[in-house]
Amino acid sequence: MFSRYKLAGFAGLTLAGALLTRPALAQNQPSVPASNQAIGLVSDSLNLGGAVQAVLDANPGVTNLTELANAANSRLSQTQAGFLPQVTGSVTYTRIDPVSQFALAPGEVFAFAPNNNFDAHLTAQYELYDFGKRSANSSLSRSQVQTAQDNVVVARRDLAFSAAQVYFNILFARESIRVQDQQIASLVAHRDEMQKRVDAGVSTKFDVTTTDVRITQAQNQKLDLQNQLLNQQVQLARLLHKPQQADIPVKGRLTYDPQAVNLEAELTKAAENRPEVKLARDAEVTADLQAKLIDRSNLPVLGVGVQAGGKNGYLIPNVAPAEAL
């Protein structure tokens, strides 16, 4: 990649940043290989916004990070569920056959247990006070959710910048080839003029030879530019997770359109919104919350529990089950 193109990607940062703030993340189809997925073209060719969005939609890494963020959010919901009372129930059934028994008197038999044994219980538990452990755990989970979401933003930002940079590199290479063609055409016209002067005997062959050398050099430079254009097209195909030989249509033309920029305001905005800074702050907050949770890990938990249930027991002849219990 040629270093002159690095500045060209800056013009796409505004649009790329706008795309990063969109709530929709990736639109991948997990069951379809990336190389066979559509690149999400609105028209027959890609403009800057279409290129950035197509790269974001085609990259499975964004989908992976999004799922990690969803998992962190689920863990937060699970942690917050600890503030609710817990109600559990259990029912057991046991069949005993044969049952040990003996005769107390003629016609009266005493069995040690019934054939069908049932046991049902309902338990309710509620934590009254845990010295801040659940609150600290919830805060830690919330911080982890924020970190996961910021990781998604960073990944989307990097992909958007790469897509914008490659897009402008392609436009720059095309414009350079167009200028090179004009230069070659001008040199060919100059050579023809020199050849006429040589044929007229007013000039030497040296001028024609010199022009031929310049034409060859210009043609070599054009080949280099064409190779650079192909390399950028391959890079765009990689970003779109397409085969390297895929023909990715790109439309647009490189123009110079300077915009008035308040440098101090932009620097302040970058310091406040740069995702790497947010990730560093997230890590600091998470470490502090982990320390608080560890400090409370050895504290007791005060709670209350209630259990109710019943089961059938021994059968005593001529005695009601309620009285036997």
C-alpha cells in the first residue's frame, strides 16, 4: 500500500463515524459461508457509505463480539434476578413392593409402609441483607456489559476506517491512472512531432529516442498504478470476505473539497468519544468493582426461608392418616 493514500482515508471518517452509531450491528447469515453471502449492495456499485456498511455487514468478527455483548447482558439479567425471592418445589414418588407386614390379630395386618409413597414440598427463600454483595456483583456485570459494547464499537470503527481507506485508495489509483494516460498521450503526440522534425531534417534522432524512453517510463508507472489498484481491490474483497478474484464494483471520483474544521473542538470531541479511552476507563472501573466484590465475599448473608409440604407415612389400622401424622 502506498503511503500517499493514508491521508485520503481521513475524508471518510465522518461518514464512518456516523455508521458506527447505528443500532444495527452485523447482518451476517451464520448458516451461509462468508464467501457466498451477499455484500449488501443497494445498487450495482459501491459508494463510500455502501462500502463501509457492506464491510460491517460481512465481517463475522463483529457478529462474534455482538454475541459476546449479548451474553454479558444475559449475565447481568441473571445477576439482577438474585434480588427476587426464590421459590422451589419438589415432588417424589416411590413404589415399594412387596411391603413388610405382620398380623396383629386374626384379620388385622400391620404394614410398615404403604406401597405408594408420596413426598411434596414447597420452599420459599428470600435474602434480607447481604452487606452489598449482590449490588457489587450487579455493578460488575453492568461494567462488563459496557466493556463488551465498547469492544463492538472499536471493531466497527476499525473496519469502517479500513473500508474508507481502501475505497479512497481505489479512487486515487484510478485518478492516477487517468492522469498517467493523459501524460502518455501527450508524450506520444510530442514524439510524433519530433519524428516529423527528424523526417524534415531539422532535428536529430536523439530527441525521438529521449521521448521514447519517457513514454516507456510512463507506461511502467502506469503498470505500477494498475498493480496498486488491483491490490486495493483485493484488499476490499478481503474486507468483504469475498474471493480475491471477485469483482467488487466501486463508484465515485476523487475530488478536493476542503471543509472548515475547528481543530480544538474536534480534539476535545476525540478525547471524549475515542473508544480506546472508553475501554481504558471501563477496565479501570471493572477492576475497582472486582476489588469491592472481593472485599465483601467473606461477609455473611441474612435471609428467611419457609417450607411447607406433606407426605404419606405409616398406615396404622383403624387410625385416620391425619391422626397418625
